[in-house]
Amino acid sequence: MAVKNEYEDVPMPLGKFKGKLICDIPNSYLEWIVGEKWFKQKYSRLCIIAEMEIAYRKRYDVIIKD
């Protein structure tokens, strides 16, 4: 069984997945938002959390699709 991600309960504050928990957002969307310069500037903490979630998913081979 995979170790739980300590950031899984953080909700997305805006956009297509507003209100959804980071752990429930598709991989492609997380990868897109962390690549956006404006997102990193405005939501630096959330960007770090999204990057950690992506790393967690890669480590445990977790894929969430649209």
C-alpha cells in the first residue's frame, strides 16, 4: 500500500477544478498549472504542493486522467 501524501487535502482555489482536492485533479492539469509562470508567481505555495503531488504520483505510479 502506498504512503499517503500529506498534501492531498489541499483544494484548488480556481479554474476548471476549483474546490477539488489536489489529490483528485488529473495529472495533465497539475502538470499544466506548474508550468504556467503566472501560476507560480501568484500561487507559489500551491505550486510547490502540486509539484510534490506530481512527484508522489510518479513515485507510486498513480495516474488520474481527465
